[in-house]
Amino acid sequence: MILHNNIKKEIIFAVPGSKTFISDYYKNKKDSFINISITGTSCELNCPHCRTYLLKDMYSVTSSQILESFIADKIKSGKLNGVLISGGFDKNGKLPIKNYLNSIKMIKIRYPSLKIYAHTGFVDYDEARKISEAGMDGILANVISSQHAINCIYNLTDATPEDYYRTLINLKKAQNKIAPHIIIGLDYGKIESEYDAVKRISEIGADCLVFVVLKKLTAGINLVNLKNHFREVKNINEKDILSLITFTRKLLPDIPITFGCAKPLTKNKGQLEIDLINAGIDIMAFPSKEAVDYVISNKIPFKFEESCCANI
């Protein structure tokens, strides 16, 4: 395969210690990077594609005082490089982070090298300004351009795509570094509204753009139930994923693009990742052996980092 001219610099393989990664080339350290839920396993939205499943694998830290002592204990281990502060959203699509901001600011002062990211949900400008004052390294924010997905998959009955874009604008205006997340396949596996999201992000600007793929998280979740009278969930076409990434790379030539932790369950995972590298992906979470073999055999510079795949 001929290398795509989109490969301009080294590939980063993100292998945060929130999940075990062992390969012939690298083994990460447990808890080098951790995910924290400030709502425990509670989420008012209880979206049908997650059902709080993702929260169960996070550390539950449900007060600002506990957060400070928890981080201090983890720092003593000598392994902790960074944290993602997340959790369940309320019925308005917000993470209740405001009561934690003073503690987050103190943590950053005490441990300036510790990377702190947050997945906030919707924020207005005043909230975005207070988040910026806390000194976090970056904000992750889902961007959904499908009205159907917003209403039926995320259970946000009054929200629109503009609410997601307005959040990005508020965060940027308040001088936060942002990494929008586009979830591929929310519309029954059809990739269409994702292009609208990429176009709007190109207008607003971002520090990194992360793509993840809708997938079955646990046996208790049946994606086929996410259907209307006309369609039901299909397997997401790998060629369609590749086309979307190729389009994004052309539209956003200078923004790092990530293929994140949530990936399609496919026999062709290795080849898909190789194709995505050639299409211009800069950062890849938990790569397949085939992807690492490929960059080595083609002398593409690369490195492993035990950090969030947003890498901002």
C-alpha cells in the first residue's frame, strides 16, 4: 500500500492506564491515567446505548473533598499522569461539575504536571469561564448533529444540534482547549449527520477532533431495539468510516484527528486502522498489532503515550 501524503508527523498510540494494554511493543501501567465519575453510577439521561455501563468502570468520587484526597493518594503511587473527570449527565445534558472547580484548581496548583480533562456536557459562557479559571488542560464535548439521535438516543427532548455547537463556542470564547467528540453511527449506523458536525467544527475551531464508533457495550444492551418504523441499527460500514475521516482530514488539515477508544467490533480492525492512518489519523487509542506493525514496517515515526487520546 502506498503511504498517503496526509502522514506528516509521528503517530501517537494512546494507551491510557484506565484500560490494560499489553502488546509485543508496549505494556501500559494500571492507573497511569484514570477516569473519574463525580456522579457515581447515576445518570438522569440513562441513554439506551449506554445504560450507565460506562460509569461502572470509572472511579466513583462524589465530593470535592474526596476528589482532592483521592488524587493525592494516586499521586503517591508515582504512576498517575492524568485524569478524566466525567460522570452521568442531568436531564438537561450537563455534568454537575461546578462544585468541583475550586478543588480542581487546587489540584492543578499542587500537581502542575498532572493532566486534567473534563467531559462537561452543555455549558453556557459563564460556566465555560469558570471552567477555564480552574486551569484544566482540556475539555471533551460530544457533538451530535442528528436531531433524532439527540431526542431518541440521548433522551434530550428539548435540545438541538445548535446546543452542542453553542457549547463549543462558549468553551473556546472562554479560552478553554477543546476536543469535540463525534460518535459515528448514532443514526442506525448511517453516516450522514456526522459530516454536518465536521463542517461546523471546522468553522468554530478545535484543538483536537476525536471520532468514536457506536458499539454494543454489554450483553444487556440490544442496539437493534434502537429503531423506528423504517430502519433498525446496521453494522457501521468500514468504508463509510474511512470516507468520513478522509473528508475530515481535507477540511481540517492542521487539527490533530483521533480514532478513539470506542471502535467497531470487526474482523478487519487491523486493516481499518491501517487505512485510517493513511487517511490522516494522528492519534489512535489502543492500536491493533497490525497497525503498529504497519507503521514500523513503513518507517512511520510513532510513540506510545499513556494519556487521553484527545492529547491536548
